[in-house]
Amino acid sequence: MAWLTYLSFVVVAGLVLQNFISRRASRRQRELPHIPLVKFDENDTLERYISSTRELMHKGYLQYSKKGQAFKIRNPVDERCPQVIISKKYLDEVKNAPEDKFSFPLYSIQAFLLEYSGSVLPSASATHVTRIDLNKNLDWTSLKPWDTFLPVISRVTGRVLVGSELCKDPEWIQLTITNTTGIVKSAMAIRETYSSQWQWLAPWTAPWRNDLINARQKATQLIEPTCRKRISGVSGEENNNVVKWLIDHSEGKPITPAEIADSILFLYMAGIHSTSASLISIVYDLIAYSEYIPGIIEEIKQTLAESPEWTKLSLAKLRKLDSFLRENQRLHSVGMVTVQRSTVVPYTFSDGLYLPANTMLAFPTYEVTHDPDIYPNPDEFDGLRFYRMREQGDAAKFHYATVSNESTNFGAGFHACPGRFFVGYELKIILAELLLNYDLKFAVGNERPPDLLHDFSIQPNPEAELLIRRKEEV
């Protein structure tokens, strides 16, 4: 029997050793030793990485991306697995790869720790339409841009998502904003509270663990009457919204109000924060570079004289405004990287670059849009830069919503922002109303307030205060 005990010990020891070797090899593989690491020469801490990411990205872009190489940087979500920043030479492969190779939904789940926060998970997107209703005032009135424009964008977006009745419900508007900002806050809190190997405990131990779940339940309660109305067969323009589309495309399978609410909340999450940030950023530039306003207003008035109602065709005629939007996006994008993906399976690029499964990767869009070899005087705001490029070149290119290997602010490939055309229409209508009917200025000074940088995020300054008044001639 002694030999049997000895044999059992040997087998168990062998399995333990094999598991140790396998895990060590897997860990080394996930550390990507074959890809160069870009880090700070001094004080290379997580805190510095999060606050000074732009400096690090610029270093990597000059050293590797411009030479066609990928590089890696630390990953604040999981310190064990670095992020890979790809160069333009890999862009076509990534954007054309199927979902079972490179996945944007998987990246979203990993980057925002959605499975640990109680959040909704990625869902199918829908095409948007827009309508805007602004309050009017004759005197200069102080306003906080985020407090003002975030509800406006929520309501405008909600018009096509849930219909005109629910979209203007104050409780619904506040819920959509709270849920959207709560997802980001929960991800940040999980990162700060739990190390990567213990993040799975968050759904059971985090003090805020029920906040997003409660928001989803409340959303279900609020949207249920709209769902019942649609299921009962009520039709008409009023009921032609995403709730209807979700039910119509369920292919006869039962779909619950909870499932509809989750899909709707995901669409809000994908749209209202970034769109609000874009609107605020554009307003800042309109005030800071007010010399462009007369030409833009003239273009708006001329377009409305030809077509009093806004349509896709008439909005397309606002070329100067479109150029202004794109230049703002070039200089003040909502993030330093786009085309974010996670590898679903191990993948080898055509040049031999190997990435194991669950590797998070992205494209350095901010660096490209600030590259003097691509855009002359890249740090100067030129509101008519893309207007001239369209006049002098291909008129079908260089639109605000255009995506290409040289313009990836809206992403690339299958997961290029599906709502980007709606966002363009939405922003143009809102800005046309603002410029025709209101005067705007900074409460203090004339210069654009500095953006706030955090990790890959770029956000227009939330502390700036504006003054607004209705134009007397209107």
C-alpha cells in the first residue's frame, strides 16, 4: 500500500507542478513580453498614469506608432494584463475582423467592469431622430453647462427611444442621467476598492452594489405603460420609437419590460454622456472663437430660407457648422483612444504580432488628430479647416460623421458609432437654435476653460459657468 500512497503523491505533485507551470506560462503570455512597454522614466505609479496618460501616449506614439509598431501600457482595470495600443497599419485588420475575433462589447464589459456593478450589458443600438425645445429668457442668466445640457440631450434622445410622453418625465430624465453617470462611477469605485483578482466580490460586498440594479428596476416600472401600449397594438407616429422596434424585432418571442428597459438604458449610456460632452465642448469653442459665428448664422438663415423645416438634406447644407464641429472634435475628442476591442480568442496579425485572448487594445486617435504630418498647425483651432478641405477636394469626405483610417473619433469598422449621423443632426439643430436665438459668453474671461483628463477620458471643464440671454430682435 505504501507504493500506492507514493504513486498518488507523485501524481498529485505532478498535477500541481503542471498547473503551476501552465499558469506561469499563461501569465507570462498575458504580460505580452514581445511587445515594448511604454512607461514613465520616473514615478511610474498608477496615480501618475491616470493623471498623465496623454504624456505617456505621446511618448509611445512618437517612439512606436509612427513607425508602424504596437506598444503596451499599464492597464488600470487589471494590472496583470497590459493594454495594447496599435498603429495605423493594424487598423484595417481590427475593424474588419468578425465579432468572434475582436469584440467591442467584450471590451466594454471589461473596461467598465459591467458584470460586477449591476449595470446593463451591451445591447443592439438603434437609429435616432431628434427634436429640441429650449426655454427662453431675455436677461443674462447664469448656467452650469453640464446641469443644463445633459437633461436636454436626455430628453432629445428619449424622444425616439421611448416616445414624447416618457422622454419629458422629470423622473425618467433624472433616472437616465443617474444610471449613465453611475456606471462610470461604479467602475471607478470598483477599481479603487478592489484589486483585479478580487473584483468579482463587488456584486456581494460593495456598498453601492444595488444602486444600478435599483435604477434598472425603476426604469422597468416607468417604461411598462409604454410597453403595454405598444403590445396592445396602439400605432401611430407617437408610438414609432425604439420600444416598438425592440418588440417588432423580437421575432415573436416574448420580450419583457425589464429586457426592453435594459436595452433602452444601454442606448442612453452609449449616447447621452458623450453627446452632452460634445455639445458643451462645441459651445465653449463657439464662445472662445466667436469670429466664426456670423458666417455660421448666415449659413443657417440661408438654409432655413430655402427649407423652413429641418431635414437631412437641409442639415447637410450647413457645411461651415459641420466643419466647426469636426475641428472641435479633432482638438477636443471625448477620449484619447478609439476602436477599442478585446480579443475573444488568441489572434496573430498578418505581420506576426500575437495577442492572447482577453487582450484589450485601442487606437491612439488623439495623437493622430494632433500629428503635424497629418494636420498642419494641429494645436491651432481652425473652424473652417474641413470646409476648405471639402471645397478643395472630395466634397463627400471630411464630414463630421465620416469615419476612415484618418478619422476614427467615431470608431471604425462594424462598431463605428451607429448613432453618429443622428448625433450630427442633433447637435446641428440644437446649435442652430442657440445661435439664432441666444447670446452666450463665459462668466469670467474669454478663453476656453481647460479640459479635464483622467486615464483615456477627456472631458470639457464641468466647473465653467456661462451666461446666456435671448437675443432682443427674436
